[in-house]
Amino acid sequence: MCGIVAYIGPRKAHEVIIKGLKRLEYRGYDSAGIALLNGSLNIYKKKGRVSDLENTLEDEKLASRVGIGHTRWATHGEPNDENAHPHYSFSKNLAIIHNGIIENYSSLKQELLNKGYSFKSETDSEVFIQFIEDIQVNNDCSLEEAVRLALTKVVGAYAIVIMSKDDPNMLIAARKGSPLVIGIGKDEFFLASDATPIIEYTNEVVYLNDYEIAIIDNNELRLKNTQDVASTPYIQTLDMELEAIEKGGYEHFMLKEIFEQPRSISDCMRGRLNANKGRLVLGGIREYANKLVNADRIIIVACGTSWHAGLVAEYFFEEFCRVPVEVEYASEFRYRNPIIKEGDVMIAISQSGETADTLAAIELAKSKGAIIFGVCNVVGSSIARVSHEGAYTHAGPEIGVASTKAFTAQLTVLSMIALRVAHKKGTITERRYHELLVEMENIPSKVEKALELDAQIKLVAERFKDAKNFLYLGRGYNFPVALEGALKLKEISYIHAEGYPAAEMKHGPIALIDEEMPVVFIATRDSSYDKVVSNIQEVKARKGKVIAVVTEGDALIPKMAEFVIEVPKTDEALMPMVSVIPLQLLSYYIAVMRDCNVDQPRNLAKSVTVE
């Protein structure tokens, strides 16, 4: 959840770190801090944005070539200056930045209190660094060894970077359950929660694995695990451009990412799908492809927007592959006693590839012999590495906290996987298979056309920006789109919104409908169209305000709805990639008109890497 940046090398450390923290604010923005070493170890931290911290940095001690920085999404302790990272050890010889949660921090803290230690903050992270220092002092060992011993005793998730006043040429980092990447430059090293702060300086990186410790000392990188076994760093080349993490003239990253969807969907299909040749190839799914084809059932695990993508995939797999699919909240899956048999197939979906609950669900399923297919966006992420096989979405960096282009890219990948499986199984006719391949190739142009509704959707947003509640309704493939539309509105505008299957309206939600209630219907031409028309009539009879997303050329619904948004016609199974576009834009413009922080909505972070 939080953002970590650290640097050691010839540059001014604080400039590298501050710029990096700004790029990581989508991971947390409750508070920020930086520690620099220049004779003494100095920590500067501030509640609020990175810019608030930057305004306090007017000190000659900033001339440092080594430092660590952090932007926080609060877990232990409220957002304030004291709970902001970095944290000193008791002697102030050490400083730590930490992403994750130490589950046994309370017992460790009590042990330290009994020894006479005191604490300035309410955080588990300060306990962590004091515990490390206590081990170092009592065992008269090196900091490297103290960190290793501490990691064998803490329980929970962590990505940490530690610096020492006594070792000005050294940084020590480690991870378990929270991402950490090391950039390798010429006589310099960059550490961060993801690659966005690093790409400006180098494209050579090492992704730390769980239980791995990195020691950067005197211009050398060494790796070992918590069992003191050394390993050779595996250097990878980043496939990312600096312009991909800039706003590119858009007011917000979210708007940029909404308008990037024609390209991101095309990128997702590039090299994989060729309708003219009837070719659909997924290079990441080979060795275990037959496991998918022969699966007796498929379990999909995900959270948030990715869970909604999984719901759409359930319709797709069941219709075309004729295999039962269960879509599970990853956050619930591990806490019950799920029935998993050896050889079961799990598809894990996550934009970041670091979602803690999804990783835990994968770990549980793998322990029972399941085959895991990962669908994620971030190359080298944890889910990509722990899955047996899978596919990247290739959507490019998504900086806005509210997911948009990642959702449509996930739908694209999941649809391609399902079509590939259906074709190999023979559960889809050749004619239908080719129809869908052709229509998938046309989706980017149809999304582009839907984006041309921008000005019209602004007018709808202006009309309903002060609403207290929204209801989103859809049937079939468009039911998960209703859920996603409601989630987007909640996330960034703070308006209460609920999504339902349209048929469920009569089973409770209809009681909420009056002349103050805007109801968004995803009412495109499909097999449920007549039923949705009936649902619209029921809302109109109760004076609800209807906003309808319809297929262009619809002559019936415009006679009933106050506002109509026409999207291009496409196949019912692929419509979610098009029908979601107006809902993304509607939530965006309502949030802007309400003066909400669109890219960094309150209480939310981009990657939920702690439970």
C-alpha cells in the first residue's frame, strides 16, 4: 500500500527520492518522510502530501548521497507526523521505511518495553527497527546479521529498507509479501515499491523474492535469504517508457487512462489475435494449457474491479467452454475451508500482481495441488512469479487509483483465454469462433467511438453531481458492468452507489426509488433486452430518474429515459468492454465537479498489499 524509495550513489539523494515519492503517491498519501545521511542521520517527515514534505526541506544537511523515503497509507496508527516514516531506532543510529504489517508487533513491543525501550509512534514499523537494533546490540553482530535474525522472528508482511549512521555506504532491504524492486545504474542503486521511480534512471532491475535480503555495500549488490544462503541477482530489463507514467496533457491520470483504452486493448491483443488467419495464441499458456482445456471446474479469485472482470469471465467460460466457474473474493476464500482438489484450475486476477489477499488465495490453492493461471498487468510481479502460467494484460502503467484500462484489458485477456479453451475443446462452432475473433479486433475502434460521448456524459454528470445515492442495474454480461460502474462512482466521488442484477430490483432495492434516485441501466441490445425494458418501466412508474446506456439506434428506450447514452453495437459477450466506458467517464466527471481528488481518493491506495 505504501510507497518506498531509496537511493545510494553520486546524485543528490533527496532529489531522486522526492521525485520518486511523487510518482508513488498513488500507493499512499496520508504522510511522507525522508531520511538522509550526512555525518548525522536526519529524518524529515510530514502529515499530508509529498509536496507538504518537500516544502519543509530547507536544510544544509540535505547534501547527502544516500537516503530512504516513504509515502504512507495508514495501517497502524493514524496519519500524523509521528506515525509517518522513516522511523529511528532507539539510539537514532538506524532508520527504517516499511511497507506491510508485522502481525506479532504487540508482543515484540511489550518485550522491548520491558527492556526499557520507549516509542515515539503507534506504528509496528518503529517496533521493527527497535527490535533489529536490540538484536544487534545483544548479539554484538553486524547490522546485516541483525536484520536476518529479526526476519526469522517477525510474523507478517514487509518490504523494508534500512540505513545506518555507522555504515554510510550501505543500504539493507528485504521483502516478504510486499513488492520491492532494485534498479541498477552506473555506480548507483535505486530501490522502490515498483518501477515507476526507477525508469527515468535505468532499465536494469532486480525483483526481490519473498524471504530475500539485499545488501548494497560499497557499490556492490549481494542477495541472500533469511537462512543465510546467498544467491545471484537475476537482472531483468524493464519494458516501460517514461512518458507512460506522465499525464501527457490530461488533467488527471484517470482521464488519461480512460482515453488510453483503445490502445491498451489493442496492445493486449497484439501478437496474440489475428482474425483473418483465425489465429489466437497465448504464449504464456503452453505447458499447462491442457489443464485448462480438461478442467472440471475453474475457480476465479480476485478483489475489487478485478473481481468484476472475473464475473464477466464466468459468463464467458460457462457459455463457450461449458465448464462450471466459481468466482471468489480472494479476501474471503482463504478464511473458509474451500474444497480444492488436486488438478483444479484457479485463475487469479490482479492489476498490480501484488494483491495480498489474492496471493494468499493462490498459496492456499497451490498447497492443495491446484494449477494457477495468473492474469496481471505488472511484469515481474509476485502473482506472475508464483503462478504456474498466465498472461500479462500489457495495459501499461495505471497510476489512477480507480482502475479503468486495467479492467478492459483484463476482460480482453480473459475472453481470449476462454475462446482459446473453447476452440480446443470443440465447444464452440468454427463460425461462432471466427465471428468473435473478428468482433474482438473491432473492439478498440468501438471503444474509441464510445469515448466520443465525452461531452454528452459531462451534461449528465452536471445534472446528477449532487445526488446522494445511485442505483446501477444490468442483466447477463452487463450485470458485472453495473457493479463496476457503482464501484467507480463510490471510489472517486464518495456518492453512495449500489449495483444489482436488474431482475433483483423487485427483491428489495425498488423500495429506494423515488424522484430523487438516479438509476443507471446498462440496457444494450442483447438476449435480456425486453426484460430490462420492463425494469425501466417499473422505475419510471415510481418516478425514478433513468440514465440508460443503450445500443446506438435504439428507438424504444429513449422514449422512457431522461438521459440516453448510445454506444456502438457489438456482440453481447464483448459488450462489457464498450458499455463500461460511459460509466467510467460519468464517475470521473461527477468527481471532478464535486472537487474530489480523482487520482488519489480518500482512504484508498492503488495496490492492497496488506490484509
